[in-house]
Amino acid sequence: MTQAARNIRSTEAGFETGVETGVETGAGAETGAEAGAEVEARAEVEARAEVEAATEARTEVAPANANASATGTASATATPPPTATPITRPRRTVGPAVRPGATLAVTSAATAVALMNYTAPMLTLPGMTASFHTALSAQAWLLNGAPLGLAALLLIAGSLADDHGRRRAFLAGTLALGITMGLGALAPTTLTFTLARVAQGMASAAILASSLGLLVAAFPAGSARIRATGVWGAFVSGGIALGPLLAGSLATLNWRLIYGALAVPALITAGFALRALTESRAPRGGRPDVSAAFTLSLAFTALIGALTLGRDGWLRPGVLVLLAAAAVLTAVFVLVERRATSPMIDLALFRRAEFLASSAGALFTGLAVIGFFSYLPALLSRSLGTSPMNAAWLFVLWSGSAFVVALQARRLASRVAARHQLAIGFVLHAAGVLAMLGALTSGPLPRLIPGLLLAGIGSGLLNAALPRLAVESVPAERAAMGSGANNTARYIGSSAGVALTIAVAPAGPNTVLVLSAALAALAAALTVMLRSRARPGLSG
């Protein structure tokens, strides 16, 4: 083994040690990765030059010996071959090293901003409707504009990010989110604001789908990746917590301020991402599956439209037509994907227990958890006359505890499977919601605190398990697609959950609580059933 080759072995060991230590220390990850990559590249170039020099020397010696033998001269008197001179070749350009700590920081920050924007209308709705003079029948669109954009583009954004570049998709999403939030702050009518919210949802889809793909590329499988996805999931909770709080504080001045205030950090994050992120992709070849993308977008648009309009009556002709259109378009999408050479989503994944648990867990998180807590401020206002700021602080008790638990949930990874963690999270949510029975009708507000904290612990476990399961349930090269599928199920579930909650709200707050608890209990049971039924013959 040559000295240069031994250098490579030594350098590789040092590089791996540097990265592992760096992941634990945050900033050290970037320094260890960059230094290791640079030294490794230099040693590799030196070793390649040495091998090429030795090869050329052997090539020159062979003809010289052959000529000496042909003329009858003894090998002892043959002129020794000249010393080979290594050929100077241009040094190969080595791409920028992956910076795990910076990747986690940037993706988590952008995710938090996207979720703050998502939850802001919960407390800005009264000011918006007064400003726009929005009719009662159109108010639901002010809330469901962003979910419509998210559901329509999440899966598509994830597939495109894997094929054409996760960094590219992330940058496009953060820039678009900043610009469209600025446009929303300036919107003059209900229609223009709703269109801005749809665009914000589409931009958020690019951020959410590409973020987990970038994390999978930056962190090796194992404890480092589990920690990273747990931190990312915690920032989902953090964004949900801070959105209503910021909206409630600024809405007393002007509801438009919240969207202008959020546009600034979105654009700043895009600037940091430009320098911090390294491009990663897993191209499969072939042309983009445009027909499948178009069909799926129409199907989700029809479904969200039906869920939004259904709040005013589920048997109206328009609602029934949209539901039928969603079903037909979904069937067409399946047929298109079966025939595609490079499908947007591999339908065989639906035979894997892990993928089914991931999708079902996300769907019921939207139905049982997000649907209920999206409507909780309205329940507090109507039943107990709670002010927007007091409602926001109660909201923070739930989402803040979820943030803390999600950060610490990585400690459970070696002891509790992700699917078990989902089931425990749903059970705790159900217990927390049932603990609030009666408190929403007669008060006082402190009676809600134990239930909110318990439900927050459950949500923290869910938010940590879902991204982990989303990337573990698909091949590593399709991580962004897995994230897109998971978040698509989550936000379709949230739209359906809000619609279902509003539908049963006239029966009283306790009915809403029981519905949320029942859906969470069903989700916990379904997670366990999926595992036991899908185990035979499956690698999930």
C-alpha cells in the first residue's frame, strides 16, 4: 500500500469522526465536514497522480526491454529507463461539503415560518372579514386557501425535488413564500387575499417537501438523522405555537402587519439557504410525469373545495359534484401512475406497513388534532367570551409543550418504534381532550390547562414520529416524495377535520371534544392493526 493510499485511509477515519462529533455539537458538524472533505480530496488527487506515474513508468520500461532483447544485448548492459515524471493534471473541482448543522437550522427556520403563516388566520379572521366585507359563505375560503395550495402541490413538489434538486425546490419555496405573504398583506379584496393564500400554500409545500429530503442527504441513517428529524418536527410545533401568538398581538393594531412581518424572515431565510445548503437529487431519468401531476392537483383541489363548501350543507349539488370529481380524478391518477415509466409515487409503497402507518398517522393527525385545535379559539370565544390574546396563550400551552416534547423524543428512538410512538401520541391526545370536558361550557379557563398540556405531550410525540416515519418508509433517494406524501395526508386531514368540527359544533363544545377523542382513539387502534396485518410477507 502506497503512502498516499495510507493517507486516504487515515483521512477517511478522521473525516467520519469529525462529522459524527460535529452533528452533536451543531457548528462542529460544518467544520468537521468541510475540513475532512478538503483533506480527503487532496489526498485522493495525490494518490491518483502517483498511480498514473507508476503506470506510465511501466509502460515506458516495457518497450525499452523489448528493443534490448531484439538486438541481442544483455539485459545487464541495457540503458536503465529514465525516471518517470508525473504528468501534471488539473485538480478536479470538489463540490461544496454538506453542512449538516446549517442545513438543519435553515430548514427548521423556514418550516417554522411556513407554519406560523398557516396558523395566523385563526386570530386574524375577524379583522379580515371586516376589512374585506366578506360574506359569511366566503369566509371559509380565507381559512382554507393555504390548505388548498398545500394539498394540491405537496406530493408533486416532493417528487420534483427528488428528481431535479431539493435545494432548488427549497429556495424557490422560501422566496415565493416571502413574496406572496407580502402580496397578501396588500390584498384589497377577499378574492385576491384567497389567491395569495393559495400561492402561500404552494410555496409552503415546496419548503415542507424538500426540507426532509435535504436532511436525509445531510445526516447519515441512525441516531444523527433521528435527532435531526425530531428537531425539525419540534419546529413544526414551534411554528404552530408562535403563529397565533404573533397574530393575536399584531391584530390589535392591524391584521395586515402579521403577513408583512412574516415575509421578512422568509426572505432572510432564503438568503441564508443560498449559502448554507448543498444541492442533492436522485434523478430517475425520463420526463416529468406532467399528466399525473395535473390530475392529482385537480383531484385535491376538488376535494378541498368540497370540504370548504360542505360547511354550508353537504347535500348541495355543487358539493356532490366536487366530491364525485375528486373520486374520478383520483382513479384516473392511479391509472396514469400504473402506466408511467417514472411514476410520481410508487404505488407499491401502499403495500408497505411503514408507509401505510405514516400516511394514516398523518391523515388522522389532521382530522383529530389539527382540526380540533384550529377551531378551539372560536370555541373559546363563543362559549367563554375569551379574548383573542388569552386564546393565543392557551394555544401556546398546547403547542409549546409539543415543541419541548418533540425536541426530547429522540431519546425514545432506541426504545420505542415510530409506529408505537404514533399510537401513544394519539392516546395522550384523546386523554387530554377528554380531560377538558365541561370546561368549555362553564369554565373557568384554568380547568383547561391539564388537558392542554397532556394533549401537547401527545402532539409532540406525533410531530417527532411522523417525519421520522415519512423518510424511513420510503427509499432514501425518494425522501422528499415521502415527506410530500406524508404532509399531503396531514393537510387533507386538517381540512376535513375543520369541516367535520364545524359540522358538529352546533351540538355543543362537549360534542366537539368527544369527536376529536374518538378520532384519535381510532387512529391509535388503526396504527396497531396496520402493523399486525401488514407484517406477513412485507418488508415494512
